[in-house]
Amino acid sequence: MTNSVPTITLNDGHTIPQLGFGVFKVDPAETTRIVRDALEVGYRHIDTAAIYGNEEGVGAALAESGVARDDLFITTKLWNDRQGTESAFAAFEESLEKLGLDYVDMYLIHWPAPANDKFVESWKALEKIRESGRARSIGVSNFLVPHLERLLGETDIVPVVNQIELHPAHQQREVTEFSREHGVHIEAWGPLGQGKYPLFDELVVADAAQEHGKSPAQVVIRWHLQTGNILFPKSNRRERMIENFDVFDFELSSTEVAMISSLERAGRVSAHPNDVN
């Protein structure tokens, strides 16, 4: 594992690199090159999903990279229309085949899709997949407190992570606190706000960047790391991948962390979990 990236121990004893690389909206035709670049830069944690349509490209990059499988942490996800016992098993096998892997390090339910009312059934299927060893850890994504409460009340295994939209303007404190109280680590998707609001122009971010001789993006990534989030920013450009990875030679002060945290304004930039079914 790349020495500079800290790891977090999950509630099942496995460890995960705190900083990874995401491939949401990465063109399938470009995925192999982009993931190969990320691996060459030093990323070892790759986050994909069936719905992204680029698992095969990720798998090709992994095969070409020469990086030992034990040094990689690969996550993929179950899409909404495959929820249910048998369809979840089939979807998982398809993802493994596309990735060209014998196992994934983590498999997630992508959205609770509450209108379908199958996430509890699907989780029980994931429990069996974990028992088989083909997914070393299992977790959820975009789950709110009511979804987590039901899951914890009706199933046996506590998710290792809850992957949620999280950036300075939308920190989801209720679900974050509930998750952590139950031993569920937070993964932040869209950690830089997806460019949908002027995060980098915020005075507290710009001032911290100037103080540390870093970019605003590096400051926000550092904020995530210091607040305990697991994150995986994405970029199609190698120079930006390098920049996003170069965040381990400085530390924000407690005041800077608090000031960035004060940017919260319930500013969700993507869909609400109850509306994605």
C-alpha cells in the first residue's frame, strides 16, 4: 500500500485507504487510461459501480498495472433495479466478471430505493456474499437515518461504511453522527461539491490555500481527511490526480477545520435518497 495514504480500520477488521480515486461519470472508453494513470500516481483505492458502465475499463487497468492484488482496494455497487435476493447475486457475479476479479474488497447497496422496499432483502444477500469471501466487506450508500435504523433492526451485519454526498456546504451531520455512533465509517462522494457551487472561492478555503501554499482543492481534501471521512475525488487529468494526491505534507489548524465546517448550509447538489428508486 502507498505509504503516504493513511488507512482506516473498518468494523469488520479490514482496512481501507482513506484517500482513493472515483470513476463516476468517467467515459467507459477512457476508463482504462484514466485508472492506469491514477494507479501510476499512487492511488490504490478505486471506487466504481455497476451503473457507471465502466467496470470493464477499471478491470483492464488493474490487470495492466502490475500492482499486486493485495495492495488494491476495489469497491463496486449494486444498482437499484437489481435489488432483491437472486438479482443481487446475479448482479454481483456480473460485476466480478467485468472487473476480472475473484473478489472485491467492498460491495455496496448503491441507494436505499425506499419505494422499491428491497434494501433489507438485498442486504441479506450481501451478507451471504460476504460469508462466501467474494466481497471482503459490505456497506451501503446514500442511506439516511431511517434506512439505517431499519437495516440495523432487521439484519445481522452492521455496514462498514455509508457512502453519502458530503462536502463543506452539505455535511449531513445527522446521518454522519448516527453512522459513526454505530461503527459505520463515512465515505464522502462529491467531496469537492462537483463544481456545482463556488466552494474554492470561499474566503476560508482561499485563505487556507494561501497560508499553506496549496490549492483550494487540496485544502478541502485535507479537511475531509482531518474530519475522518474516506473520500475519492475524481479527475480525467493526470496533473489533477497528482495534485489531489499531494495532501500529506501539510495540516490544517483546528481553527481552519472549524471555519471550513462552518460553511454548512444544507446545500445538497445531487438527488435526495428518497427520490432515487
